[in-house]
Amino acid sequence: MINITTEKVPIKMWLDEIEDGAMQQAKNLADLPFVFKWIALMPDCHQGYGMPIGGVLAADQFIVPNAVGVDIGCGMCAVRTSLKNIDSGQLKKIMSLVRARIPLGFNHHIKPQKWQGFDNAPDIPVIRMQLQSAQYQLGTLGGGNHFIEIQKGSDGFIWIMLHSGSRNFGLKIAAEYHKKALYYCDQNNYQLADNNLAYLPAATEEAKEYFEAMNFALEFARESRLKMLEAVKDFFLSVCVNVSFDDTINIHHNYAALESHYGYDVIVHRKGATSARKGQIGIIPGSQGTRSYIVTGKGNPESFMSCSHGAGRKIGRKEAQRRLDLKHEKKILDDQGIIHSIRTVKDLDEASGAYKDIDTVMRNQQDLVHIAVSLEPLAVIKG
């Protein structure tokens, strides 16, 4: 861990190198008047909007909407199957079913999806405005780095892993309450180093409303992952013989929560960071074509009991499409026998070369998590 002490509060980093933009964002965070103890940067840290992705902010009685981000509730789920082997023909059949029956990218379901949560949605305008369209988005993957992957574990079993978020819910909630936070800061003449870090006191009605809306988006995202996972499990049952499934791991890595640290109740914002309480099971995915990990947290107080949420980007999406070589990136995956999603230059934004080395990321957080199972990719579909 590297300790930066040039700002109002320290910045603790679990990485050796950090891009200038992410470092400046961390410094802006550290100069906020309500930061508790320090800012923690996970080993997958890279530049985001306002707050770097892979950042952890503990705030004393304040909420920063952009320190949660626009994809509220984005997270992971994983399940171990009873299978010890699966052949390429079975993998291709399952992935073909995924493409045919789970909407990817900007696609939605043709029919509305059922979920009890819709009937119990909070009476908040931004939520009510999205309820109808959300019924068609539930159980859809979305785009970007969201994925469905089949893996072989170091425990000898085949695993299913999935990464997705809250779709348009998170985006609309983030935009609405960031606007309210900007208005609050302007009305009170608060000077912001970055307008993307506008904040609200937790005691205000706006902040209370944000928490309620955010928590609903978290539940929506969790249910959405479960619906997709249940569909993939059905595909396994239709293709494979005598397969069963263990309990599902389902976690999010874009959220804020009231937690106790160092004897104080503080609002911990995790943006691209995962809770890693002592003994807590977590998921740290690699990039396309690299290992992922099932971990257990060590409860390190210095990271506010957090760890990375993945490998983390080392170059942006457009830069990856410009710089990376399509044949080379495809060869890396083909040589491993991975059924993958790299087809054209536009797919290079999610190639392994666009991401940090997951092995380095894991070495840098040995004091945060224990590796329980390492997972090698067999087949992957990107949103």
C-alpha cells in the first residue's frame, strides 16, 4: 500500500501506478470537507466521472451521487455447477441459447417481466417514470463490460458467472440526484474542485430520497442478475445431463451504505469496489480471456473492508479500438480454446489488452482478500 499525504486527508493506494486523471480525481475527493479518515484506491483503479472507478469514500453524514455512479447496483453473480467437464459442442449450444433468449446490449424483452418489486416500488418521481420501461429491461444484460461467462474452476467444477447492472434505472437516478446536489452546493456557495463531486447532507429530504431510490435500483439489479442466471441454468439443463447447482453468490460494486468503521457510523461509497468483510464471499472477474476469482474478504479496516471489483481498464474504449491489433487479440483467445466475443475492431474495447493484468491486481490486494477458487474462461458473451 502506498500512502499519499499531500491533501487534507491521506490517499491509500493498493496499486503501484495510477494514471494522472485518476490521481487528480482522488485528490479532489480527499479535499472534500466531510471525508472520514482517508480515501482508499483499489488495485483496479482508473479514471471515472468525478470519482475514480475502484475508489472507496467514507463520508461523515454526506452523500455524493457520482461517488456511486450511473450504473447503480452494477455487480456480479456466480454459481458452481455439479459438472466437472463440458465439451465445446455443449458450450456452443449453451451460448447460442444465451444469444437467442437473453437480450444483449441495447436490446430489451418483447414482453414485460414479472417481479414483485415493481408492485412495491417507492413513490419517487424518477422511479415511477421508469417503471414501465424497466419491466422490459429486467433480465437483460446491457452493454460495455457486462458479460456471461462459463468457466472451469481450480476446484474441478464448471462455473457460471455474470456481470450486469440496473440498466436505465441507475442512469436516471444518478442524473436526477446529481442535479439536486449541484443545486444544493450552488445555493450554499460551496466551491467544488470538480462539479461531478456535488454532494448532499444525509439529513436532507433529497438525500433520503436518493438512498431510497438507490436501494430500489440495487434490488432491481440483483433480481435482474438472478433472472438471467436462472435462464442460463435452464440452458445447462437442456444441454447437459444430470447437472445441479450450488447456492448463488450475488454482489454489487456500485453503491453507498451506512456502515460502522473505527467506531463511527459513516456512509461508505464504493464505485467499482467490492465489500470484503472478514469471511465475506466475493467475486473478482478478470478481463475477457483471463482468470476470474472467487474470494473471501480479510476485513482489512484500512480499505474500509473493500477490495477491487475486477481487473480495471488500462486504456479507454476508443483508444483500445485504435491501438490494439485485432488478429493478435483474437489469437490470444483462440490459442486458449476460448469461445469468445472478439469479432471486429469495435469489439477491441473489451479485449484483454484493454485491461490491467489481473494477476498483478490480485497480488496487490493480498492483504484484502484470500483466493478461494480461480476460474479459467471457457466461453464468454459480452453485452
